[in-house]
Amino acid sequence: MMNWRRFYPLNGYPQQRQLGAWISFDVANQSFTLLINTLLFPIFFSKVVVQDDRIDDRIWALTFGVSMLLTALLSPLAGAAADERAWKKRGLIGSGLMCGVFTCALALIEPGQIWLAVLLYIPANFAFAIGENFLASFLPGLAKQDQLGRLSGFSWACAYAAALLLLLITAAAMLGLKLQATEQWRPFFVFAGLWFIAFSVPTMLWLREPRAADQTHPGRNMIAAGAVRLMESVRNTARQKDLAILLGASLFYGTGMNVVVFFASKLAEEFGFNQVRLVLFVAVITVSGVVGTIIPTFLQDRIGHRKTVLILLTGWLVTALGFAGYAKLHAMHLASGAEGEFPVWPLWLIGNLLGCGLGSLGSANRAFVGYLAPPGREAETFGMWGMVWKLSAIMTFPFAWVKDTLGTPEALMLLAGFLAVGWVCTLFINEKRGLGAKGC
């Protein structure tokens, strides 16, 4: 009889129930990042709420940017406070429930109600985004230093598998219940919120809060103590040179990842994909994301974090340049008035490559930060990591502005430029030096 356990990547790891509870939250938040941020809500916001092609990209980018700016401002302080008072689990569960409730409320939005959409989406996305920080802060305590890549990669793969299931359910509902029209998508928002809450339950029940740091600041409330703790870390950043460079690099290539997440559906629609074809396209990207997580799951701990990230960034940079070339040829085809449909098979290839990079680069980056995070300051470190990633999301606004004013090919060239800067920054990271600086 075949022993299937030997195919389980985390076989032999301690704290299996804890690992499952942690991974469950990675599965939970997929409903928001996929159905709300990537697939459905950007189009719903544009076609049903704003109804003006001249300004919809900019309004969407500004709405998203405000939520990310709010998260960026509060992430480091929230992380420091969570480390100070052993508050990571409460922050994680609270953010999950908040996101689930506000996501369900998106179904209340009617055509033209831009302000209602903004007031519901901003807190929902804020809760989702800051929850990612709290979730990642548990990573260093769940595995050894040489196991972080595998754990992060496997969890990311489970999340992508959940995303694929979500896509299949969405496509089946669109076809079976005749919910293909954009104005009929409100039930999907409710479903996304309930999914988030349901898969947060195992996390709530079984994930344990790590012990509080030995050095605390008695006599201060949690916010004040967190602020003091954060300032201490800022003064000590000189010792964490490589972590600082990694966060700087993340700012630039994180922008590329956020562009794919938040503009994938709009770009695919621009190249002629209808709603069902759009779901299938995102499904292909999702399957590629599962495949992409194999790289950090099985290779990152073996070949090193820096080398893994550089390899993945090289692939993404080439893909982005190819996408820009395809978009330019597509624009020239439309301008010439040539008959016949422009070939779409290159877009399927590009989508697969982007999806592969999205899964692998995201997982590899999270594990790399966990590898360099100082003991006892994990939530604080991932709070700063969250601040950087949320700032990178705000940097999608230049992409939207260039896309609206100059065109899609030019915007994709800007995307390639961000990735190139991130690649160059990563060259200056010395992970062994960074590991020594954290006191390991």
C-alpha cells in the first residue's frame, strides 16, 4: 500500500495542528484577494458603480491606494504593539472577521454609489492587508530557519489551490445560475466574505499566541509601548542592513505583483476576454501560481533566499517586457483597422508565466523576511514588511495613470522598470551577514 504521507512536504514537522491552523488563514483570505481584488470587484466598480471609462482606473487606484496608505501608516505600529503585548493572534482574528463582514456588505452597493463603495471597500481591504502582516509574523516561530521556504511555499500552494476551487465555484455559478452580467455579481461578494470567516475558524481555535518578548515597557498602554518599541527598532536599523535592503527591493518588485493582482482582469478584458473567458484566464494564472510555489517549497532552503528571488525576478522581468511588446502589437493592429481577431494565445502564455511568478515570488519574499526577522520582533518586522508592500500597492497609481493617458504598452514598460530596480537592489543583499546581524 502506497504511503501518501511521504508526498506531504511538511511531513515530520512539529506542531502539525498549529501549521494547519496557520495555513487555514492563508486559504481564508484567498476569497478576498481573488474574487474582490483581482477578478470581480474592479470590473464591478468600473462598469456598475463609476460607469465612466475616462476616470474609472484612476478612481479605483485612488480608492485602493487610500486603503493601502492607511495600512502602511499603521502596520509598523500595530506590529510593534502586537509583539509588546502578545497580541498577534487577536490582531489576526479581528482583522479576518472585519474583512469578512465588510466584504459581505459590498453587495449593498447600487449603480452610481461611489462613496458607499469607497466607504465599504477601504476598511475591508485595510483589514485584509493588515491581517497578512499578522499572519506572516507567525512564520518564524512555526519552523526552523532552514524550513521557512518550504513552509511558506506549501502554505502559498494551499492558498492557490483554494483559489482554484473558488474560481471553479464562480464559473459554475455564472453558468448555472446565469450570473454572467456584471450587475448580477453581488452574491459573489457575500460568498467571499462568508468563506473568509469560515476558514478563519480553525485559526481561531488552534493557532497559539507565541510568548511575549522578554523586554517590555511596563506602565504604558499598548499603543504607547508599541510606539516606543518601534522607535527602538528604527534606531537599530544600522545592524539590520540586509533586512533594510530586502524591504527596499520588495517595494519595487512588490509594485509589479500588485499590478498583476489588481489589473489582471481589466487587462484581460481590454484584450477581448468575455466574462466566462476571463474566469478561465484567471484560473489558468491560479494553476500556474500553484506550480510556481514548487520553486520556493523545494528549492529556496537549499539554494538560498537571495538566489531564489533573483531567478524569479529575472523570469518576471522578461515576461513583463514580452507583455509590453504584445500590447504594442495589439495597439498597432487596432490602429491599422486590420480585419480578423488579433492572436490571443500569447496572452495565455504570458498569463501562465505571470501566475507562476506571482505564486513563487510572493512565497519566497515572505520566507526571506522571516529568515532575517530578529527573534522577539517578528510582528514588528512583518509590520514594516507590510508597510512596504502596502506602499508598493500605492505605487500602482502611476501604472494606472500611464495606462489611462499614454496607453497599456507604456504602462507595462513602467512595470518592467519597477521589476528591474528590485532586481538590482536584491544583488546587494548578503543573507549570511543578515542572519548574523539578527543574533542567530
